[in-house]
Amino acid sequence: MNARITPVDTPLEVACEHCGRLGVTREAWAEWSVAEQAWVLSHLFDFAFCHHCHRPTRPVERPVSDTDPAAKGAV
């Protein structure tokens, strides 16, 4: 399951609204697909967490940045 409904022209990254770094995860359910013989996402929840600033966050979509190491989650 892909949470995006419409395709994008520019590749995106998802960053933390607080610290601006990558490393944001979302809670989801996965279920076994007999047809695909793999776990597939069946539901994506709203809760998101930043593993850099260690707090709940709101995922912020932005164009992929190739020049900012901090935006890539570098320490």
C-alpha cells in the first residue's frame, strides 16, 4: 500500500517538522497477501515519530535535497 494518492513530478523526502532531519517513521498495519506471498501494508496511521529529536512529529514532505547533510539525517 502506498499512502500517496497522486504521483509527483519531483522526488520527495519526508522530514521532521521540529528538527528538519530525516528519520521519521509512521505506524502501520501489515497483512499477509496470499497472492503476493509477502507482507503488504494495509493501513497507515497518522502517528509519526522522529528518531533524531525523539518525539512525535508531523511528517513534512519536501523536494529531495542533495546538498544538505543535516537534511539527510547525518550526525
